[in-house]
Amino acid sequence: QVHLVESGGGLVQTGGSLRLSCAASGRTSSPYAMGWLRQAPGKEREFVAAIIWSGGRTNYADSVKGRFTISRDNAKNTVYLQMNSLKPEDTGVYYCNVRAPPNVYWGQGTQVTVLS
């Protein structure tokens, strides 16, 4: 099965930066996309960013456009999320996911806390 390991979360001040990584291992055959979602305290999980594996096209939530950048390393089966100009509202647990139809795989999440 596919196993996702996230890293890079932590505490930062408003305006700071973090880089999240998600490494996929196991049986990863022809993923359609990899991406990031987050869940803030007391809120529902929301989409953040995704990258389509074939071609590398990206998609972002309006709230993070211009601040976050998603990228991938094909050889390492790893996706990254560079987060700049962080705001307190970016605080939450960030989850990596892989879409390999008909399956979707999830990591355990990594905490991002932005201090006001």
C-alpha cells in the first residue's frame, strides 16, 4: 500500500516561511495528482494546493495564491509546499494526499502554527 510521510511543520511568526515535504512510498503507480489540504481548529478540512503529476500543472486555493508554491520531485516521489508570507489564518494541520484513481491516500498530517 501507499504510505505518505509528511515533514516540515512547525511554529513561525507572521510573515515567515515554511517548506513542507511529503514522501510517498510503497505501491505508487501512476498517480493523477498529489496535494495538500489543511484543517484549522474548529473548522472543516479545506483544499490548499495540488499538482497534476503528468505535466506538473498546479492549482491553489484563492486564500494562498501568490504565497504558496507546490512542486514535485519525480525521482523521489515527493511533493513540496513552499509557504511564504504566512498568516495566523494559515494555522492548522496540513495533510498530504495522493490521488491515484480510484484510490486516495492520506498522510498523518503535520502541524503548522503561525504566531500573530
